[in-house]
Amino acid sequence: MKNLATSFVSNGRIKTTLARAKYFVPYMEKMITIAKNKTLSNTRLLSSMLNSESVNGLYEIAEKFANRNGGYIRIIKTWQRYGDAAKTAVVEFAF
């Protein structure tokens, strides 16, 4: 989840399986809620959940959601993979 979250913060969207996306969205939304309040303890908590360079990017994203209480991320269902027929999805920010 840490690598997936780091990629998501740096790129703004990721393509993954639907099951992983459904598990990832609540994890990431909690991090955005924490990032809305920029304190030292929150920075340390986010550093344990993300790579250190991505924490500043998460603070910038959290500023855009300052007036929103939830629903920061959306899941868009896409095709099935050819090899194993896994359902895939695109996860992106709901700006």
C-alpha cells in the first residue's frame, strides 16, 4: 500500500485491479483527512505511511480539499485483463 500510495500522490492517478482499488481508497482518504491539519505529529504519521518526499505533495493536495468532508477519490471501472481476466480500475482524485 505504501508504494501504491506514493505513486498515487506523485502521478494523480493509478491503474490497478478492482479489488486492490477498493482496499486502497479508504486507506488514502484517511491520509488526506490527516493531511488537512498540518502539524508535526501528522507529518510524522504520514511519513510512516508514505515516502518522505510524497508527504509535501499530499499536503498540497489536501489544501484543494479543505472544504470537503470526504469523497476525495473516485474509482472508475475499466476492462478485464487479457491474461488472467482480472477486473481493473483507474483510481483518481475527484477534484
